[in-house]
Amino acid sequence: MLAFVTGSTGFLGSHVARALIAQGAQLRLLVRSSSDLRNIADLNTEQVTGDLRDAASFEKALSGCEALFHVAADYRLWVRDPEQMYRSNVEGTRALIEAARKQGVRRIVYTSSVATMGFGSNGTLADENSPVSLAEMIGPYKRSKFMAEGVAFEAARAGVDVVVVNPTTPIGERDLKPTPTGRIVVDFLKKKFPAYVDTGLNLVDATECARGHVLALEKGRRGERYILGGENLTLKQILDRLNAITGLPSPKVKLRYVFALAAGVVDETVTGRFLGREPRATIDAVRMGRKKMFVTSAKAELELGWRSVPVNDALRRSVEWFRANGYA
């Protein structure tokens, strides 16, 4: 099988590429001219230079491909120009699916996000049918992913064979940027966690999540979405596990929401608006943190054969990789 993969130079995408190669697939990878290629340097693949905002750069490259894995996304919780994020995440997805349809690609696996689900504030488990609307999406990243998911469903209703997967929060090695979750690990290693907020995430092993993408290709139903999750953990529980892995102290002070929000306002104003750099604490991130993003992967377990596994090993690999690569 020849598979076209976007986002392979990134964190989760590099794991998806390796999972496909392990299954014997040949890969054609879309990479930007400015991409950091370290995550795929050891892979025997064909590479095509292009950009999600330029359909002409990838349409012909899809010729002869049986499958498309669209993993790429502009994943930032703060962006100076949100319009660029919408162009990549929404219009880029639309153009890519249309190009795949024209080139006769058999099946598309679109990587959405658990961020598009409906969450309450009390930690109730969300699933694929939890009610939610665009108005509830906080920030341009969540809004753009929600809209892009809508593009995928629209294509499926029109007859395109699209399956959507919704990873929770991947953790593991090769998190180059790093992602917001990777920053939690790096900040912990740098002893920059004097306090914590009362929030929660579902962490998933990035390697297992990539295998879930392959399962979606093989067993997913057209027009359906599947949560690929691991363990539901509060931020404090995550930090305590990092303490057990590293021996570094876990914070004991819980920060009230109003103080976390004030820190986000200051950091976004000073770092973002005045200095032009991505702030470490953003208003949107703090607002998201009011809800515990806990989920169930029961649908994926039933229909795909997905297994939710403990994430201790993934956390340990993350720590080892960040240390080995000079992040901390």
C-alpha cells in the first residue's frame, strides 16, 4: 500500500509514519520547505515539498496513493494571526480531501482532536456523542479543528470514504517543538512548576495512538469518529507521576483559577503583544483548564479493537527523550 501522510515531521505524525512502515506500507510524505526533518531522517520514504495552503503543491503527489493520513495541523494555543491557522487547518483540509477524491484515493483517515468534544466542568466522561457547538470552542485552534472536522463529515456524506480519529493528549518521544503537553514535562524537569491548577487531561501513548490510526484505516466506518485515549489524570496526578519517574519534587500548592487567569493575561499581553513571542500561559489555555477533559474510548475499543493502556512508560520515554536532546 502506498500512503500519503501529512504532518510526518511533527510529533504524532512521525509516530503514524513509523506505525505504517511497521505494517509494510510505502510512504509519500508532504513536507514544507521549512520543515525540521529530524523526526523522519532515518525513514526510507518519498518526500514531496508542499504546503496545506497551496493545493497545487500536493494534488499530483496524491496520484497512485491508496490511503491518505492527514495528521498535519497548526497546533498552537496562541497565534498572532488566527486567519493563517484557519487557512491551514480548515481550508487546507478541504483542499486535501478534494484532491484525494480527484486522484481516487481509496480511504482517508483525518486526525482531528479530542478538543472538539463537549466537556463539562465536573470531569464527566465525554464521548463521540457528547453535545457541543462551535460557540463552545475556546480559541482559534479548537474552533479551526471543529470546523475542519465538519469538512471531513461533509465529504463523507458526499460519498468520500473518510474516517475521523480524535486523539486525546499524546505523550512520548520526538516532541520537537514541544507541544503544550510536552512543555509540562520540560517545565517540570526545569523545576518551573511551583504550583498547579485543578484541571485534568486524558493522556495517550503516542506510539499506541499511531497504531490506532492504522486500526481506523482497517476497521473504521465512513463518516464516524473515534476517540483514541489512554488515562484520565488530573494535572496533579501527572506531576506526581513525573515525580516518581524523576525524583524531582511535585508542587504542593494549588493555584486558584482567578490567579491563573491573571497570569495568563499578563503573559499574553507582555510576551505575546509586546514581544511578539508565543506566551507560556495564555488566556485560552487557562479557560480550557476550567474543564477536566476526561473521555471514554469505548467506541474505538468496540469497533476498532483499540486498547487504552497506562501512560507511565510513555511519560518515562518523554522524560528520557527531552533530557537526551538537551531540552532540560
